[in-house]
Amino acid sequence: MSKSSGTGAIWRRPVFWVGLAIPTFLALYVVLLLATLPEETGREISFAELRQRMVDKEVTSAVYLDFDNRVLLRSAGEQLWAALPGNEGIVAGVLNTALEQGIPIETDSQSIKKLLVPLSVLVPALLFVSVLLFVHLGLRGGGLGRSRQRKKATDRSVTFADVAGNDDAVEEVRELRDFLMHPERLKEIGAQPPKGILLVGPPGTGKTLLARAIAGEAGVPFFSISGTDFVEMFVGVGAARVRDIFKQVRQSAPAILFIDELDAAGKARGGGTAEGSGSDERDQTLNQLLVEMDGFDQYSGVVLIGATNRPDVLDPALLRRGRFDRQVVVDRPDRGGRVAILRVHAKGKQLDPRVDLDAVAARTPGFTGADLASMMNEAALLAARRDRAAIGVQELEEAADRVLAGNERARLLTAEEKRAVAYHEGGHAVVAWAVPGSDPVTKISVVSRGNALGMTWMVPDEERFIVTKSELLGRMAISLGGMAAEELVLGEPTSAPRADLRRVSAIARQMVCELGMSESLGRLALGRQLENPYLGGDMFHRDFSESVALEIDREMRRVSEEAYAMAHEILVANRQLLDSLAGALVEVETIRDPELSEYAAAVVQPEKHRAARGRDGRLAVRGLPVPKQTG
């Protein structure tokens, strides 16, 4: 379509003229409002002063304004005006007084203003009708109902080679490329391609990139829109936009429609009213989306790809077979995946020959593709800031720390505070060295980063997916090592272990309520953890009695005290090592390998626990009562 023809189509749309009428009527109303305002010429005087001046013959001339019900007069060379009361007898009396005193007075009927009064009432009504008509036409696709998708023409710049670290997800969607390129093959054999694929996973793992790669591999147009673009204040706008974008995608078939943040438009219905009647705007949008997904043929060449990190809130009707037929998990990459991602983002960057990307991947567990991309960019910025010819190991290490914990902060700690932080971090490290099977400590620092006054870095040798009870207890002991060191050396705890205590409480609740690791409560899953595995947030739903809740509290306390006793015992046995490590941290602030290996080699394993044991064989630490067994 040519540019001129496109412009003509706009001129022919009713919504264009209605939209033009709205500012026209608005401007006309403002003009009428200003035109009908009363005239204020000169200084205002009261009605009593007006009559007195007329009786004293101080008025040389006067004009009565019929519409404004005012008198304009000249007295002693000054221009004055006075408002008259709304009484015909008073107005006639003023006119008679002027005639009796020989004052020349004229009457201005102000016919133009009288003519404008009906228009000043009619124009607001027309303005209101125009707004309603504009909204109505917009809902029918004339403007408001137009979708806000971003269409990219056939672009082969992004392919599966760019989607590193998610080989399983790539294999899951590879057949979509084959279907878009050769749909007749599946039709001949009788196989039905999936209508929709839902990509689920944490933020930053490459869901959008994977969808673009499918389009790039198949060489088809790529339509992208966010779920929030469907949600509007006006009821019906979202449904109209759903109809519009599906219409455009069908016209461009074969094509891919990608809906990011699908949970914004696909939440479970029933939230609009108490009865869940579906009258809410979000519900109508979802209903239209379901209808459109049922409305296109599987061999039409249209593939719908959704992405979300909240699959738990999606409507069940959206996830059934025939709509989103397949869910593909795009999870955080493992070590090999991180190496592949680092190689992709290292293209075009000058790396020092001593940089080992496998070692970098090993010290960045849990990083997503977006985190690794940010880390490489931060390292490049640091190298440029330091006038380095290439990105070195030091820049990559500092960039990883920035992504993980934030930038270094120049906090002026007192000598006592710095000493407390040093013992706190040293306590974590000493306990970690003594606990069997714990992750190696690679770095200890008392330099403030983000909200933390100090940090102890522990990087696993290998990624593990199953954890034993003793390992969970060891993790709790490591987390409580900082607090135990404070009480051992300073005589009392500080406010530093807040994050450690939250971590310990979470592990203890998980052991007691979810993993069946409590002897008194048995092998039961107590309560429901309403959590999102991709965002990290969770909410505990209680479905047990008060007596069980009390026993859960006792078991959580017992487990945490057992872990604290372990940490305290290790630190008492290694007090000299703790003092040496804390002193070095106060002096140099940061200690890395290989210096840490020397400290780790000096750790002494305690021969026995300092806590006494109860009759049932469980620990009763620091005088706390042993929890009773439930019948």
C-alpha cells in the first residue's frame, strides 16, 4: 500500500472525524465561555454608591447592560461599574433616577451574548456525545482497539546458535521450525503441530530470545506483544485488541505471535466480581483470547508462543490441550550452559589470554543468561575505565560480585564495627571449613556491598540437586557461624545476622514441614507452600491444628539450636584460627585463594559436642527444654 493510499484510509475512518470534533468542540466551548463572561471595565462600586453618585449628579454618562444586569458609568473622570440586584423594579428605578437627574443613559441589549447562551449549553452536550462515540468506535477497532504489537519482518539474524545454555528447550521447539518451513510434511503423516507453546522459567533466562530464534530459523514474521498491552481501563478494549492482533497474524501467515508476560492477561478468571461472573475487563480479554486460540486451524501456519514466570496463576482453560499444548521450561543454565553463554557474549570483546571461561562459569552458579550478559558488559566497562587493553580475570571477578551483591560502598565503619564484621565473616568461613561436604570458601571480604557489611563467597565444586538431612543441618550451622562467633568473642550478638536468621528459619521450616525430617512429627508434609519456583516468593498456607503448629515451632527451634551448637563447638575448637583470620580481615579487608587454603588446612575437627543430650537422644542446647514427643 502506498503512503497516499494509507493517508486516504485514515481520512475515511469515522473515528478520525470524531476525534477531530472533540478538540474543535472543546475550543469552541472555551471561546463561548470567555465571550459570555461579564464585562469588568474600570473599578467596581456598590449599588448604594451608584445611587448616591446619581443623586449628587456626579455621573456624567451611563450605559445599562441588559444581559449582564450592570451599569457602566463615568464619574469625576473615572470609569466605574456596578452590579444591579436581579429585580426589574430596581432596574426601572435606576433608569428613572438617571432621567430625573438629567444623566444621559443608554441601554445595551447585548443580543450577541443572548444568542451565545444556547450554544454554550449545546456545545458541552455535543462534546460529551463525541467522546462516547470516539470510545465506541475505538472499541470496534478504530483506534483504542488497535493492538500495540511490534512486528518484525523476516529476520534471520537470531537463530538457535544464539540461544546458548538451553539445549533441552531448543530441542523441544525445534519441530516448530520444521512445521513453519514445511507444514505439508506433518499433514501428510497425520501429525498435528502444537497450537501454542508456553515458555516458563525465571526472568532473564532467554524466553524471548528463544521465540525470536524460532522465527529466525523458519524465516517467518515475528509479532511481539506484552500481556499488559491487553489490559485497559475501558471494558472491551483488551478483547478488541486480541481480535485485531490475531487478524493481523493470520494475514501474515506463516507467522509467530509471541505474548510476553502472559500472566498479565491470562490470570485465572473470577476476580472481577464476588460471583466470578466474568464481567471484569481482564476476564473478557482472557475469554476472547481463548476463543481466538480455538478459532485458527492447526495447519494455518500460525504459532502462538507465550512466556511467563508465573505459571501458577494462569487460568486452567488456557493450559489445556488444544490451546497451549506444550510447556517448555527455560531454566537457569548449568555449568556447561553458562560456558556456552559466556562464549556468545564474549564475541566482539577483547579477553585476556589468561581468562578461563570454564572457571568463570564455575564461580557463577545460579546466574541466568541476562546475569552473564550483564557481567560481561560490566567487566568490559571496568576494563575501559582502567585503560586496560583486554578484559582480565580481575575485571570478570569484580563484575560477578557486582551482579551478585551490588557495587562496593564506601561505608565508614568504626574500628569496633569492622572487628565485629571480621569475626562474623570469619565465623562463617571456619564453620564451612569444618562441616563435611560443604562448598569451598573462595573469598572473604569485609568491604560493604549493597546492603551487606561483608560477605563470604562459597562456590560449589559441582551442581547438585539432592541434599541430605546432615547437609541441610550443615548449611544452617554455616549460616549461624557468624552469630556464634559474635557471641563467642564479643559476648553478645549484633544486628548483622538478620539475613542469616531468615535463611536458617526457611531451612528449618522446610525440613520440618515439607521434607519429613522431624522425628516427633513423622514423615508428613504439613501445610502447603504456595510458592513460585521462578520468582522465589512464597506464602505458607496452614492446614493443621494449633497443637501441631506448636510442635512445629518446637521442632524448628530444636533443629536451629542443634545447628547453632554445632557452629559454636567448631568455633570453640578453632578459636585461635578464628582470631587469626579476623585479624587478617581487619588488616587487608579481602582474602582470596590460595591464602584461604592455608587457613582451611589448619581447621581442627571437634571431638564431641558441648551440648548435653536429652533422654530421647536429641540435643537440649544451653539449658533449653527438650521438646516432648507427641502421642
